[in-house]
Amino acid sequence: MATYVLIHGAAADAWYWGPLAAELRDRGHEVVAPDLPCDDEAAGLAEYADTVVEAIGDRTQLVVVAHSFGGFTGPLVCDRLPVDLLVMLQAQVPAPGEAPGLWWDNTGYGPARQEADRRRGVPEGTEEDPLSFYLHDTPAALAAELLAEHQREQAATPFGRPWPLTAWPKVPTRALLSTGDRFFPAEFMRRVMAERLGFQPDEMPGDHMPMLGHPKELAERLEAYRTAL
């Protein structure tokens, strides 16, 4: 039995891991999915990692799954605990010493998003509705609940402090992206993950929240990674 450690992204709580957590528990695994202090202006990435490490406790056989902005926290946890596997799920991949606030310009996100939007026929500067932008492949009831009850204010503090690691932690790492994500377009994510991790990501269907739209397939992907170790 493994312990899956699920790290959520910015401006939300851990609720959105629920369908995936249920799939993993049905397969006999333990799941740890803490709420990060994302609305606390006193908390930075170190405090995010502290929260996850405290939630893990003395559990072993750890598989860390980092989603979106959680990509800055997941490797910090792996640097502090013996982790069997790190999975970067549609995640921002940090560079040593890079403040999260600089990631967008450093990776060329702006031009890449503009090009992806242009290909979709979206005029530059358009403010898209969240349901069509990053929840278009999520079941309507789950999307509505996420937006109504599980959005949180995101403190600016972690975006202004350098990522503290000087190198990627020595942990087996896999990358998985959602091909339908309009927030982090697939072509952009392929390039960033290849440049920063040194290998191409695997791909699956979904928008920015594949754990809500495709929890069974995501669980199967994670299990395949784990059993291949």
C-alpha cells in the first residue's frame, strides 16, 4: 500500500482532489491531501512544504502528486522526506532560485498563451469565463461547486521569494499534462517540461482539473507510474 500525497494549486483548497482520492483509496492506498495556507500573507513556500510534511507524519511509501502551482511545493517535500515518486501534474516546473512570480516571463507564458488563444479564435485581451477557460471538461456540478465553495484568496508572499533548491531533488520524477487545458496550453507545457525536467511529459485528456474530469484514468496513470518503479 502506498501513500499518495496530493498537493493542490493556488487560490483553492484540497477539495478538488476528492474524486481522485476516492479512486486511489478504492485501490487500497492511503491519501494525504492537506489544505495549504494559500490565503495567509505570512506563509511562503517553506510554510507550504511544512504543512505537507506535517500532514504526512511518519507515513512511508510516498507518491507525491503536485498540481499547477503545487509544482513549486512538491519538490521541496521530496527534498525533506524519502519519497518514492514525484508526479508533476499539469504543474509549474521551477528552476533553481526562481521566484514563482518570475516563472511566467521566464518561461514565455504570455506569448505562448496568446498564440494558443489565437488558434482557438479568442481575441487578445478577452476575459474568459472560468467554466469555458479551465473547467470546460469538468462535470458541471463539480465545476459549480469548486467555483462556489472552494476558491480562496491567494496571498502574494510565495510569488516573491526565490525557490530555495539549487537542484532538482534526487527522486524519480514523471510529468503528466492535460491536452485540453486552456490555462496551461499543451504545446507550452511540453516545451517547459522538456526544457526544465529533461524529458517529454505523458499526456491524457482533460482541462486544468483532470482529477475532477477524469479521476479514474488519472488514478490508472499514477498507478502505472508507481508499479513501474
